[in-house]
Amino acid sequence: MWIGGSQMSVTALYAMALPPELHRLQLESGVGPSPMLAAAGAYTALSAEHAAAATELTALLAQVQADTWQGPSAGRYQAAHLPYVAWLEKTSADCAQTAVAYESAVAAYELTLATTPTSAELIANRTLRGVLIATNFFGINTIPIAVNEAWYAAQWIRTALAMIAYGAACDTAVLSAPPNTPAPMLLAPGAGEAAAAVGGAEAAAVGTLGAYSPSCSPRCSTSFGALSRRLSASLLQRFP
């Protein structure tokens, strides 16, 4: 996770070896923090949508329990969906954590930009050094040259330390982003069932539920189907 133009790992040796001009060039090149901020916003929105879906599905399962639908199939319906509710809640938390990781990387980038000398300052220092050396008749510019070089050396160390801290912050952000976990299966075929049974499982489930309560099963199936389609459409829209 690197916002500047280079993606090389920032080790202490690497940071100290490069002059501050090159570090600043790496920070200022590339697309900047805009894509990272956009990704953080997308993950924040996904977190909210998964949380809303979990709340809606929890309410639907509570409605099933309180409705007239009774029997073993009602219990199996709830048991099949509880892991999905847990997955929605976990995915919501994971998306929020990933958004924080992106935002922390952006904050580290902006802090590094603010605490390192600008390209204009570094160019002005090197230009002044050349002028002082060119006009150093009889050593009259010895002290100004020493002051100029001392400032540049201090900025070299300052920039290197800032880049080391920036690299560590980016590494921490990467490690803090949780991995994606697939959604649990709602329908598991029994032993010996043909693969074609998976495609017709939803229709068979609706028919079975209808035998217990015609007024409840279509509503539950329709509500959950709409919920799944809305969530899938949101994911495809944000991450095509």
C-alpha cells in the first residue's frame, strides 16, 4: 500500500541512501491519495450496506419465528440463515476495518508530505550552494557554505526518517486489513444428490415451505431474494 510513485519497501538503508530530492519526487509522483480515499469511501458504504442487510434478515427471521409457520422446516430455515447473518455482520466489520486501513495510509502520506522539505526548498538550497561556491573568493563564503551544507544534511536525515515511518505505517495498514471471507452456503445437497438438484433447490424449498404455511413461505422467500439481489448488485456496482 503505497501512495507515491514508487512501491519499493522503505528500509532504513534504502531511505538513508537516497537524497531527499528523490524521496520527494517519489512522494509527489503518481496519482496521489484520491484513489485510496475513494476506496475507503466504498468500503465504508459496503460496511453500512452489509450491516443493514444483517438487520433486515434478522428481523425477517424473527418474523418467521413469530408467524404461523411452524414445524421442522421452519427451524431448518432459521438455522440455515443464522450463519449468513453472522457473515453479514462480520463482513460489515471487516469492510469498516479495511476503510480505516486505507484512511490511515492516506494520513501517513499526508503527514510525510507535511514533514519533509519541498522540492522548491531543496532546489533553492542546491542552487544557493552553487552560487556560494562559484563566488567563494579567498574563502569569503566558507561559513555560508558550511551553513548551507548543514541544512541540507539535516533535511537528508529528516526526510529519511520520515520515509521510514511512512513505510512502517503503510505496512501496518496492510496487515490490519482483514482478508475477504466467502459467504456460507444456505442450501447444502444431501449425500448422493445429483448436481442438478442444486439448481432446483430454491424452488423445492419454496414448495416445501408452502406446504406448511402458504401465507408465510412466499413472503419469506421473496423478502430474502430481494435482500440478496440488492446486496449482490451493490457489490457488483462498487467492485465490477
